[in-house]
Amino acid sequence: MRKGIQIAIGCAVVAAVGAGGLTLMSSSEEDAEPITIGTAEVVTGLDPAGVYDSGSWALFSNVYQSLMTFRPGSLQPVPDAASACGFQGSGLTTYTCTLREGLRFSDGREVTAADVKYSFDRIRAINDPQGPRTLLNTLKSTRTEGDRKIVFQLRTPDATFPYKIATGAGSIVDRESYPADRLRTDNKVVGSGPYVLETYKSGDKAELRPNDEYEGTGKSGETGGPVTVRYFTSAAAVSAAWKKQQLDVVSGGMPPKELADINPADPDTKVVESAAANARTLVLDQHAKNSPVKEKAVRRALAALIDRDAISRDVYARTVDPLYSLIPQGMNGHKTPFHDTYPEPDSDRAAEMLAEAGVTTPVKLTLGHAEGTMNEAEAKSVRKQLNASGLFEVKLAKRSWATFQESISDHEFDGFLISWVADFPDPDTFTTPLVGHDPVWRTGYESKRVEDLILKTQQEAKRDRTAPDFRAIQRIVADDVPMIPLWQQKDYVLSGNEVSGTEYLSDGTGMWRLWRLNRI
């Protein structure tokens, strides 16, 4: 499928053209050959009320529509299903949106304000442990005024609410097709996004055709061409399909060593590097039964032993950067308090921490991780580091991705390795859901100081003014150690030169703009 290719680094390109909006690419023929894109991202479900992961939300941004969205390269949300949205008054507690006219679901039914209210209400009513309710924790109620106006009433001021409803959590579903009190499980989608999901086989592929009825920010009188997304269970499988020329585009999942070895002068590989904020973390679950990480000294000792450079070098061939903070580099307020507090791996210092707290060593820990070659290699690296100190005895527990999420909810691990991809381009996406009130993983960590600082940041409409408070949050987290940041990584997209638009595919806003892909 691939032909000769040129090299391009996409971040600068996206920034330069972002103001032009989401221009949908046209297909030369209705029966054009689909662009095939491969990924190792996992889709855990198709119902917006039951999933909160980057792989699922990437697909959602194509088949569902939200009130707000992000243009390529822009950090500010703009209306999509809405014609206009905004806060009412100065209190940041009442947010209203007016729907565009002429919106229709893929089953032909008109999209109304009642559908929007229904979509948000069912997320909160179902309250699925794998769902996105925690992201909407400031939402108190939703009401409609006529067929097109929606009013959101917030519990507390939240300047980030427009960002949150631009994510997969804001996906609008057909109230006549999705049950109010349970998840839809038939692998079907009724949405109003740029694409219609024609067929879907979990863990295998999704076949998408352009939605000619789509109306939104991306509408320009034309739609993108057909797309087939192929899902792979390992980086090796993605690489094998790419080398066999079975894929036109790869977005996520290539082995780090192969990414590191790409020659920028190679005419057969076009590489686009996105600014996505993907942070890898060792989360410590204080709710786990009889877990030793309930003891703060144990958590701090773990932080004092982790060698991020070794993980970056030995596991990821330096395609990741060591991360020393809750908030990744490149985001407002980023600092490095874990480096300041634990500058180098130090087993003597860790031993002192444990001895002063009266902790008997070696401390036995169960470390959970999802299956996959790189996940296993990383987990083994962390185990080796901790066990080599003589202070810990770590046992690994591998799970499939779906079972891994269930095990986290059931508090089966003392700690687990997991990535957190930014839901939207604001540091709140790394504070509220991870260490705020009712956090996504419910690990038992609570901090009144952190929660108060989060509320303070949410009350500031001018987001650059929140940096001091976000820095304070990071310092507290480095001291309490509810989790240990390990590394951050940008996303890479590979393609052939017969495909355009890869520079717009992903840019750190959580969107996956398949409609921007087109054959040249």
C-alpha cells in the first residue's frame, strides 16, 4: 500500500495552520479504497458512559459528536455540535450551549437538547467504575430550554468545564438507542460525528465510512474518505503489518527501538511527531488489602529507588523522557519536585526512611501491569531495581487490558504501572482525575490541601495565572507519593507519501482526526 515517502515533523506544521480550522478532506470517489491505519491502542468499549481511556476516545472523536472540540494545534475548545457556548455571569458555575441546527444521528433522528441532557445524565446515573464520571465531578445538573439550548449548573466554579465536554465524556448519544440505566453492549454506535461505524470487531478492526450528514466545526461541504482501523495486541504485530505494507498509517504502537532507528533521510518513512502528553506512572494503591504502601515511608522509599534513566535507556531506547512530576513537561506550571526530593536512586536513603518508620524489610509488594512486550519489559525493570536494593520483594501480576482495569478497580495490586494521556490541553487533566476528590483509580489518597488548590485553579478563567497553584500541588504530591511519575512520551505517526493529513491526526487534545487523512 505504501509508496515512497518524505520526512515531516508535524508539531510546527500543526501550529502554523491550526487557525484554519478542521477542514475535512474529500474522497475522489464514494468507493475509494479505505486508508488503513494500525494502532496498538485498545478500545475497551463503544458506550461513552462505560469507558475512560485514550484508545476508545480516539475512536469516539470520529463517530460521536461533542458540544465542543479542538482545532488542530489550538489549546482552546471551540463549538462543534453547538453553535455557541459560554459561561453566564462571572461565577463560572452556569454554562450554556445552543445546538447547531440540522444535526442528525446516523440513524436519521434529529439531535436535540434532550439528547445532550440524556447523554450527561446517564453517565452520572450508570456511574460505571470504568466510565468518565470523575471527569464531570463539578457538574451538578443539566437542563434544557427548548429543543436547542442546554444549561449546565456546576457545583463549584470550573473554568475547565468547556475543555471537559470537548472530550469523549461529552459524546452525545441518541436517547432512543442507549439505555438510561445500563451500558449498550451490542458493538453498535449511533452518533452524529464525521464518520459512521459500519462494522466493528473488538480487538481486530473498525470500518468507518464518511457521514455525509455531519454538521459541525469540521464541515466544509466535503467529508474524509473511508478508513479502516486495525487494532493490534503488541508493538511487534504493528511493526510486522507495517513492514508487510498492510498499513498506510501507524499511530501508536511501533517498537521504541525501531522508532529510535528511523533515519530522517530515509525516503520510505514519513514521521510526524505530535505534542501529546502521555505520562507513565507507578500508582500506589492504599486501598489494597493489607498493602504496605499505606505507610508513607514505604511510598517515599520506593520513590527514592526508582531509576528513570535506566527505564528510558534499557526499555524504551530513549524514545521517552524521564518525568519527575505529576504534570508533564510542556504544560502550564510544570516543575520537577520528584527530582528535587529524590535526585538520584539512593538505597541507603531508602533504608533510612524505612528504618525510621519501623518498617520490616524486605517489604513484599504485588506490582500489576497490562500484558504486552513493552509493559512486561518495563515491569521487570522496575522489579529488578527495587529487589536489587534488598529492601523490597516484588511479585509481578500480568493481566489483559480489560482484566487489568477490573483488577485496579478491585484493588488487587499494591502498585500498578499505567499511562495517563491528557484528556485536554490543561494541567487540570493531571490533577483533578488523579489526586482530586473522587479520583479515577480510587486508591485511597486524600489531601485537603490538594483538593483546595485544585478548586482554586478551577476558579481562574485565565489559565496562565494558575501556575503557582499547580506547582504547589506537585510539591505536595512529591512529598505524599500517592504515585511515582516515570516518563513521558510524544506520539509518533508513520505513513507513506501517498497519504496526506497525518500532521493533523493527533496533537495532545485527545482527538484522532481520521477525517484529515486523504490519498494524494
